[in-house]
Amino acid sequence: MFAAASEDRRQWLKPLVRILREPLGALGIALVILMVGGAALADFLSAFEPNKISPRDRFQGPSLTHLLGTDQLGRDLFSRVLHGGRIALSVALFATAASLIIGIVLGLIAGYGPRWLDNLMILLFDSIKSFPTVMLALALVTLFGPSLTAVVVVVVLVNVPGYARIIRTQTLALKTSEFVTAAQSMGASTARILRHHIMPNVIGPLLILASMDIPVVIAIEAGMSFLGLGVRPPTPSWGAILNDGFTAIRDTPWIAIAGGLPIILTTLGFTFLGETLRDVFDPRLKARG
């Protein structure tokens, strides 16, 4: 029993070791841990409340007291960046997971279903994908008002067609394979075939793609908050901090730096990690690149 557990541990550690051997993979993991850890431990790492106003301390530069300086209201930027990370990562993970689940279900239905249903689903995917993201965001904000809900809905609508198309293409390639035909001949139900025979063979590349889409989702959330379509003040958000920095750029550059730096680091971290996962788990994609 102990030998089996030890072997299982080795199987789990092998991919991690391969990722850490790649410089970009190790850097990506370090950046992701840094950003996720900072967001998770925001209450312990910051000495100030993110929304506490102190007019006497406005527009201060970085110091030992305020590591990233203060904004136009004297609020501590380091605290606001950490708590803004919670919102950015929560929205990114939840919206990406929802997009992934919906995309997998719709892609399996389109790829395994009858031809007329496939054509109908493709028409639906193309119709949604044809809407510009900004126009879609404006329409949803008009319906729901500026909120995190609007951000999540925009991200899901933008990402689902791409995920569904990938799953559909791979399902079409697998539905005539020998192991699927054998399962059909043995009387396996459609749900069982999709769940046990097709989905395990198509979901791997999609998970890698989803990890690389997380920074895109973070950028969408930050962009909508920057435009006033996402998180409402005074809730800390990287996009809202960037907006404050743009407004006060003549007074101090530190607000804009504090809002932009975490977006850059998070984007680099997840991109490096996603590319390394792609190279480790699906070398064929690397060869195509």
C-alpha cells in the first residue's frame, strides 16, 4: 500500500519537476504563487484598510509605511492592489471555469449530435463571436448595471464559443474512432460514450488553453472597471486603480504603476505557465508553433 502511494506521488511530481526545469515554467509558477498568495493573504500582508481615506497622506511615493505610495484620497495603494487581486483572480477563475464547463457541454453536443444540430450550434457560436467585446459589455451593463455579474457574463459569452469549437472539432474526429464504435456496438448510451470515451481525450488541450486565457479575463475585468463598467468604487480593483492613476498622472506616476504592475506580472505568470504546460503535456502543439 505504501509502495503504491509512493508511486502515485512520483507520478504527480514528474510533471511538476519537468515544469520547474524550464526557466519560463519556474518563473511562471513563481509569479502565479506570488500573485495568488498576495491576494489570499491580503488581510495579513497589508497594514491599512484598502478604503481608508487619509487626505493628509495623499499622493505619497513609495516608502516603508506605504510600499506603493498612496492615491489621491490618501488610501494605501499596496493594500488596494492586494485586495484588488482577490477580485481579479476570483472573477478570472470563476468565469474561466464556467466558460470551460459550458463550452465542453455545447462542444460535445455539437460534435456528437446530428448534422442539423451541429450547423445550428455553429451558427450560434459565430453569432456570439461576431459581437465586439466592448459593445457586448455596454449592452450587458445597460441591462444589469455595472457589477461583477456583468463582467462574468461578458467573459463567459466571449470565451464559450472558442472552447466549444475546439471540443466540437475534436469530438468530430473521435466519434468515428474504433473505441467509440466498439462502445456503441456494446450498447453504451450516448451520455456514457461522451463522458467516459470522448471527453477524457479532448479536455487536456482545453485545460492548457484555459490557463493561458486567465490573464485575458483579468485584462477584460480591469478594462471594464477602468471604463466604469465593472467593479464600482470604492471597491479596490486593478482597473479602478489604473483609472485613478490616469486621472492623477500629472500629480504622481505611482498610482498608474501600482495599477498596471500586477496586471503585467499576472499576465506574464499565467502565460509562461500555460506555455510550459503546453510544451510538457502536448509537444505536438509546440512543434506546430
